Amino acid sequence: MSYSTPALGFAYDALEPHIDARTMEIHHDKHHVGYTTKLNAAVSGTSFDGKDPAALLADLKALPDSIRGAVQNNGGGHVNHALFWEILTPGGSPEPEGDIKSAIESAFGGIAGFKKLFSDSAATRFGSGWAWLVSSSGKLKVYSTANQDSPLSQGDIPLLGLDVWEHAYYLNYQNRRPDYIAAFWNLVNWDIVASKFKNA
Ligand code: MN
């Protein structure tokens, strides 16, 4: 039983001009596939093979030393990217609605305040990593993680994530990470974020 990389729900060029087709193709077909392949290699032949990768990330301490780092990095890479493709949609839905909107307003003082906090978190993550909106014991929080570290490993449920590794934006934006972050808001699928919030 091995993990597989989920297909994109849209064409490589569907997110243009915000994220270019070549970046999407390399990001999905090379980077994400690479994490999935390495996750499979790490758990192959162990009792953890085929276990829900989110469950593995939620309890890294349960893993033997020999595979813990590989699961943290490549299991994280696999799960983080699966979420990322899910919360992106061509054309986006610029503003959240309903319960998730109310919860964001209550936690961050408004949608604009939330977007600024999240964008700042993404912009100030030094080196490679992710910015997150998570449900943490029922409360909404914004923070960033390094590398492929998942919020699941600190007991939180990721609702929205933004990949700020250079491979996510460098072809189109080079060093202009803030421009990539600003463009991201044109692509967010708030229906999916709302449904993750409901399930959290
Ligand atoms: Mn990536």
C-alpha cells in the first residue's frame, strides 16, 4: 500500500497570471511527486506503511528514529501540498462567507486584519516554509512553519496554507515573495476552507 500524489483539479495554466503554468507543472509533478516517492520509500517495509499520513505527522514521536525525519519532511511535504492544491481554485473566491467569515472576524478583528497577519507571516518566514491558518483547540490561529513541518505535528488542524518555498514562485516572481503572496488571495477557495473549518 503506497501513497500517491493527488491529481490537480485544474489545468497547469488555470491559475495564471497569478501562478504560471510552468511553476505549477514542476511544483506538482516534480516537487510533490518527489515528497510522495520519498515518503513511500521511508515507510516501505515498516508497520507504518499505508497508515494515514496525517496520523503519522500528528504523532511523530511514535515513529522510530530511523524514519522520523523522513516522515516529518516528506510526509509533511505530501500532506501540505495536497492541502495547497485543494485550497487553490481558478478565479478564487476573494472573501470568505458564513461561519468561517464570522470566526475570522472574531479572532482577527476582520478579514483585512486576518489577510495582513497571514501575509506578514508568509513574508517573514525566513527561508523555506509555509504560512497557515489553523484551528488550534477550536481557536483560529495564524503562524508559519519551517521547511515542510505540518501544523498537525503540534496538534493543530490546517485550514489554509501558503507555500513560500522559492520553488513555489521563483520562476515568475524571483525575489518578490510579497507579490506572490498578494496574488495568492486571488486564488483561495474559501468553500474548501469553510468545509475544513466545519470539520475541525
Ligand atoms: Mn512546494
